Amino acid sequence: MNQDLNALVLIRDLSSDEFEKFKTALHILTSKTFIIRGIDKEQELYDFTVRNNALFDAWFSCMDATLIRDESLGVIAFRGLGNTRLYFAKDEICAVLVLRRLYEDKKNEVSLTKFPIMTIRDFQDKYNAMTGDEINKTTLKKVLAKLSSCKLISVESQDYADPEGIIQMYPSIPISIDRNALDNAIALLGDKSEDGEEAEGEL
């Protein structure tokens, strides 16, 4: 047997409850990409996945996939092949870049909340400033819904049209795009905007 797969036998040692956690963690990682320790309902799954990292690594190696763990951020991320990744339209790429910049700005602010927060108006203003275009309400709601579905943010009221709505920014953001990638992407985005071309990207 491939040495990397030897840990698969550990699945036989899981109790019924642990096996259910294993299946739940697999489902979340392959469908939502991230398990985030700071989300109350995911803390137990996060701890379980860390404790059983050898089993998870062996399982995902069968898919030619890997897990990225950042214990300082409290995030476990699934990284699969191209056909398992999420694809973004140009306005959604812009939104991810804006979100990454805002996270960078707000992560060290003193706050009583578990995650950095901003209002929808904050996001809208930053988007307009970074892209040089005013985002319309339809596009705003679409990109916020996409960011939420990708587990990068949550909008407390679920009302994406409320400018005073509170957005929580998850620590999955810096794993999705690091600082160097942010700087490079902003430069490329500027070039594409000048050409007036439509763009696609992946996460």
C-alpha cells in the first residue's frame, strides 16, 4: 500500500459518533471549502479534524486533494483539482479583492466581536474606490451572496440591500488570497479594466 494511505485504516477505530463527525467534516470541506474554528457550530468539527489529520490527509490524497491548516487563523481549507474549485466572474473577483483589503485593514482593530466587521455601505464604498466604478444594487446583492456562499463572510440580517447591514469577515479570507497575491491581482485588475475585458478567476 502507498505509505501515504496507511492512515486510512484508522477509520476502523472511529466510534459511531466520530464516524458521523468524519462524514460531516468531509461534506463541509468539499462543499463549502472551509471549517472555521471561530464559528460556534464548527469548533468541535475543527478540533476533530485536527486530531485526525493523518486520516483526513490520507482520505483526500485519494482525490489528489490536500488540506491547508492554519492554526493561527483557526481555519482548515480544502484544495482540490481545478474541477473542484469555485469560479468567479469579474465583478466577483473585484469583490474578493475588496474583501481581502478590508480584512487587512480591520483585522487588528479592537472589537468585541469574534470576527472583524463592517457595514454593507463600507464594502460598497471600498468597491467603488478600488474599481473606479459604482456597483449597482443588483450586482452588490449578487456578489455578497456569492461571498457568503463561499464562506468568506456572513451577513447578519441576510438583507444584502441594507446599507447598514453588518458583515462578518471570516479568517478564510487571507487563506483564499494572500498579501502578495492581493497586490498582484490588483495590478492585473487595473490592466484588465483599462482593456475593458471580461475576466474569470478561481478560488
